[in-house]
Amino acid sequence: MLETSQDLLRLSIAFVVLFIGLAIGWSCIYIALILRDFKKMTKSARKKLDLIDQILEIVKKKVETTANYLPPIIEGIGKLASHFRETKSKKTKRKK
């Protein structure tokens, strides 16, 4: 089988090439697994960000609808405050 040293050299080169091929294949599998996990992680993060965006949109709509009701409420409170000031000033004038 091994008649010369050149046969031994070719056999050792064949084993090295086989080992390098297996190492490259194994590393490709690991890279594919890492990329798959990264894809899952980004997909999960994207879902969470979309959920946060939906929540913020709901809050924004609620604030906008509440903002529509605020001016009449503030105006009413202002009128009540002025009414109470007038009644208080009338009471103080009566006491004097």
C-alpha cells in the first residue's frame, strides 16, 4: 500500500483536505444556525416594537379626543371660578 514516502505524503494531504472540508462544512452549519437564531430574535423584537407602536397610537388617539373636550371644560371651570369670586366679593361687601 505505502511503497514510497510520496504515497504517505499524498495520504496525509488527503486526510488534511478531508479535515479542512469537514471543518468548513461544520462552520457553515454553525453560521446558518447563528443566522437563524438572529432572524428569530429580530422577528421577536419587531413584534414587540409593533406592539409598542400600536399602544402609542391608541394613547395618541385618546389624548387627541381628550384634547377636544379640554377647552370647554377649562372655560366652564373659569366661569365657575369667576362666579365664586363674585359671590365671595358680594358676601364680603354685605358683611362690611
